[in-house]
Amino acid sequence: MITERAKTSFDRLLVAALRSGMASGGAGVRVGAIASLERIRENRIVILTVSSYLFRLLAVVYFKPDAATRAWFGRSEEGAPALSDEAFLDRVAECGNVVVGALNRELGAFFPHVGMSTPNVIDKDCMQYADLLACSLTRHYEIVLEGGPTLFATMCVADYGLVDFHVNATAEAAVDTGELELF
């Protein structure tokens, strides 16, 4: 069972991680909750998980490999040739990795033995199988990248016991993407 305050806390942490992790070159990022995925036309997703003994959180970012999205993820290299398909997917996956890495670090303060997966880029149609996880919490978000495309995200949390923690509203602003970690 996931308590209401834990649901609010998961939401706050993911929104803060999306805002900080999706920002690029000083551009702003607006993240807002949406009721459903009806408007989504994106056909690819990057999917990552954060897991503990008590829960498994699926973080999914939907994207289109179109010119606007490629330009957004390739804009750090002004004058460089267009990104190859592999380089583009690597950038999208790394962006997802940064977002979920921030979320993983924050959740580690509340839960022992929290770990995260590596990013996987797959077809959006695979999300139809997320229902098999019997998630107690599912939230959808619209991510508006200033000067770039609009993306979407989904968070699904399956619980394996009582999940209860609290992140206050001021802590949301403190979530940081951190430094590069080498293993």
C-alpha cells in the first residue's frame, strides 16, 4: 500500500527531477500533470526503473525521433553535423538516466537498498504491458522544453509492502542532478 503522502512525495520528486534533468543550456522546463496519455503521438520511450524491497518505480519518457527533438538533444554541439540515430538515442537515454539518477538519490534518503536500471529505448506500444505490474500509483506529465519540443512522461509505482515517506514542498526545489559518477 502506498500512502497518500508517499504518492505526493513520489510526484514531487519526479517533477523536480524532470525539471532539473531535462533543462539544457539555461532553457526552462515546465512540467505539469495531465490526466491521460490521449494526446501523445510520440512513438518511442526511454524507460528506467528505481527499485527497493518495498516498491518498483517505472519512469518513462515519451519522444518522437523527429527534427525538433533531434535538434533539442543535439544543440549542445553548435555547428556539428546532425546526430546519428545511435548518438541521438544515446542522448535521450542519458537524459533519462540523469532524471532517474536524481530521483534515485533522493529516494535513497528514505529507503535502504535503492537501485536503478540502465535506460532502455523501446517502442511506445510496450507500455500496454505496464498494467501487468498492478501499480498502485500511475501519474502522467507533460514536459514543455523552452525553445524545444513537448515531451511526455509516466510514473508507475508497484508496491510490495507499506510505502510511506514525506517530502515537503520546499525539498522539491532542492533536487539536483548531481555530478557525473564514474564506476
